[in-house]
Amino acid sequence: MYRDTLVSRTMGKLLRWRVISALTLVGILLGIHRTASTKIMAQEGKVENVILITLDGLRCQEVFGGIDERLVVPEMGVKHREDFLERFGGATAEQRRRRLMPFLWESIEKGGWIAGDRQRGSEVRVTNGRYFSYPGYSELLCGFGSPAIDSNAKRYNPEVTVLEWMHRRPGARYPVMAFCSWDVFPFIINDQRSGIPVNAGWMDLTVGQDSERLSLINMAAENLFHEWASVRYDVFTAIGAIEAMQAEQPRVLYVALGETDDWAHMGRYDRYIESAHYDDALIRRIWETAQRLPAYRQRTALVITTDHGRGDGREEWKSHGRDLPGSDAIWVAAWGAGIALSGVDAGGRFTQSQIAATVAGLLGEDFTAADSRIAPPLPILFPAEDRAEHPPSE
């Protein structure tokens, strides 16, 4: 955290200048700009692609209620409370959450589905009993909580993820790629055994149609101040995914964004909120890219979730684990082709372990047949007999 000294203020200004300069360069390179909102309705077309996105440690409290005004204080990094409230505040939870994550909530309003709002009686629980990142990602990707995963250490996952299972299906019908901010993901996905290309941490981006553009993007990433050695800024993770969509068109794409959790652990509520807001804009960009590409347009389902919840209160929100109530509470959202339900769920009881089979089920595959421990998919899919009747929309 920055201390209130001349040196730290000077370093803070330098850091902000370097970040703004580098990200401006990235924006120029990719032509990132504000665009009109893409109309997102529940699409009944045949699903040919799935994009799975996770936002590390983003609480249900913010997703469904917007900013927590108890935490909008200087001690949590918010130096200008009134300006912060003008940007993200609101008289109701609906207003606040819409300001925080406008694209997510536009998408729900236009036909998407979301669950995990405990104020409405909806629950999505983590079942691994540990409530931190590696066990959470393993559960949501493998379909069950594994007792073998008990730390965040860089050890190769002995369990098979749905990504690996799809990637290794006969005939290689489902090429998979993963772009992840946290450098532990090659071990979570077990890239050595699975053969899945996993670009994670501060790795150079290598997949794209324009090598010179990739070189400039990598130069920007290399010359930025790295707040964390093991977690790169989410913008580069999203750029890698977008470049891969345009160049390789993977049928299953996993994008793991990470900044929200790291800023929370540092007690920086200001940057936790800013990261959630910016990640929402990155998700918009990924989805709009999909709608521009013929291989993805009206043939793609998007699933978004998180790996764990967090505690509640002035200190508790910074962390998570079995000793912090609320760490088991997560959320999940979905929209696009093949999603049968819409709106904000009320009264449903779901688990993190159901996400893996949902990803496979969207593509007409039964992941539960691979292992008796795998939980069934979320009840948001069209029945199998109906899915075959919905050809891809043009």
C-alpha cells in the first residue's frame, strides 16, 4: 500500500503514468474504443463454442449489490469518497450494481441468467471446503472438490478438467485454449498432460494474426511496473484471448481474470472495484468480438463465475477461507446460444461443481459419464432432444 509521503506520492504518480501510457498504447494497437451495446438475447441456436470466464474472488455482495459503502473510506484506498460514490454509488442495489458492471447487467436484462443472490434466496456454493483459489478452480473445472488439492502450490493437478476432457475427445472436435492472469493455471489445467495451450502470468502472447502488433503488446507488458510477480494485468489476458479468437478460433476458450482478488488481499477497495468495473468492459469486448466473427456469432455460449467468495466486514472482506463465513458463496451467470433460462434466479440451490458439466453439456457432451464424482450440469440447458432441433442462427 502507498504511504502518505513525498516519495510514495511521486512513485504513485510515476506508476500511474506508466500504466496509463502502456494501456493507451495497447488500446491504440487493438483499436479499443467505446462501442454501441451489442444486443444479447437468449439464443436458441445450436451451440458450437463455449467461452468460460472467471473473475478471481469477486464477491456476491458487489455483483448483486454494487459497492459496499462501509468500505468506501481512505483506509481502503478511497481518497475522494464523493467522486467515488458519484461513479459507483446509487440509491438502490440495482443502480449500484449496474454502475459497477454495466455490461453484465445489460446482458442479464436482455436474456441472460444469473444465480447466487442470497437476498433472493438463490445460492451457489463452493463444496471443496477450502475456499481459496486452486481448490476452487479445480472444483469448477473438474466437477467435484478434490481432497488432493489442498494448497495454491504449483503442483500438476491429478484430476482431469472438463477442458482436458473436451480437448482430448476423439477427432479433436473441441480445440481448447486458455488465457489466465495467474501463473498457477498451467498446473491447474495440467498443460503437460492435457496438451492444452495455457498462456498465463507474464508469459508473452504468441498467438495472433499480426506478429508486429503482438511484439508491441508484449513490449508494453514487459515495461510496465508489475504489481505482482505471479499475476499479470487482466487487460493482457483479455487481449491474448481476443487475438486467439481471431487467429485460431478455439471452440472452448477459458479466460481467467485475476486482479480483483489481489487488490482485495492488499486491502485496496478502490482498486478492487475499479478492476471489477474494467473486467466488465473486457468481457464486453470479448463478447462483441465473438459477435463479429462468423465462427462464433449466434453459435456461442458465455459462462461467467468465480473461484470463491470472501468475508464480510472492514477486515474480513480482504480474505477468504474456511474460517471466514461467506467464503463459500459465489455466483454464476450465462447467456448466448443454448441457454434456456433467463433473469435473476430466485430460490435455486446450485454448486460450483456443476459448472464443468454445464460447459460440456452446452456442446452436447455428458461430462458426468467420465467420473462418478462429477456433479450434473446447471439446469439452464435446453433438453438434449430440443437442442438438436435448433440449427445455428444466421
